[in-house]
Amino acid sequence: MRQFAVIGLGYLGSTVALELYERDHEVLGVDSDETRVNSFAERLTHAVIADPVDRTALEELSLENFDAVLIDLDSLEASMMCTLHVQELKAREIWVRALSDEHYKLLDRLGVTHIVHPEHDTGMRIAQSLNYRFVIDFIHLGDEHYVIEMAATESMIEHYTNIASLTDQEGTTILAIRRDNETITHPEDNTALKEGDHLIMLGKIESLRRLSGQA
């Protein structure tokens, strides 16, 4: 069991807090809104009313003892002040929701390593899904490589007779195939593609784009 503190019980903060609590972790929820705190009193390990920009109030929470602290505040000034205080209080791991690109840059300048920009990230996912309509989901690995999940279509099946032909021509790796209610991990080279298959693939972005375009 790990311990987490969530400062700001807005939509993101409360979602993270409740999910962690459901997974049997100890979760401290912090917010300046008494009504909001009371609504989580029976749903988290602890829920307290505190001003997130008051260093003394934060110090009393012993944040240095938690495995990670998430800051989800709706004011840029409050978020920056809270982040500075939490850093000074030696929190082990800090996650902060960025409100804008400028906020993201400021947090980066402070050395925050875990910056969450949900609106930007969601927008990117929507754009990718609209642009490559058969791409279901993707994960950027931090360089030119991505892991994507995409639906195999009739044109792909005609072009690539099996896993080997796809990987040989495109230089991608098929990690798994989701077929009906089954997940086939590390599929054999001679595994034939079927319409409706969901392919979990690892590769460079250009190769994956070509595959998406052919779909």
C-alpha cells in the first residue's frame, strides 16, 4: 500500500484520488472548499480543508512522507505557489496539472518532471484519431517510436498476407493481436491477419503513418 496526497479536488484531482483509493492505497485529499472536502470525507482515507498556497498549512500535512503529491488547482498563481511550497517541503514525487502552454513552461523551468496537460493531450489524441481514422490509441515512447493500436482493414489484409510480411516491409513489431475476445501475444510470423483484428504495434512514427494511410 502506498500513500498519495491530492491537492485540489477538481475533476482531475478527484478522479485520480478516488481511483487510487479504490486500488487500496491511502489517499489524502486537500481542498480549500469545505463543501467539496465534506463530499469526499467518506470516500478517501482522509480529506482536509487547507489553503493550498499557505506554506504553514501544507507543512502540517507532512507531505514529505507521501509517495507522490498531485497538484490540481484552477488558478495559475495558486498552482505555482503551491508547487514551490511542495518542492521546498521535500515531497518525493510531484505531479502538477498545467492550465496552459505558458503554465507548462513555467513548471518545466521549476524542474517539475511530471506535468499533466490533459486538454492538450486529449486534443492531440482526437486529432490523431480523426487524421488516422483506424488508429484506436497510441503511446509516444519519447523518441521516434510509438506503440499504437489500430484496426486491420480489408486493404491491409490484402497487402500483407501475414505478420511476417507486415514486419518485413515496414520494420514494425507486432506485440499482440486483439481478436474477438482473445488477445494473442507475440503472434507467430505465419499468423494471418483477419478483418476486425486490432493490432498492437511498435515502430517508428513514419512506418506507422504509412500503415495508417494504407488502412
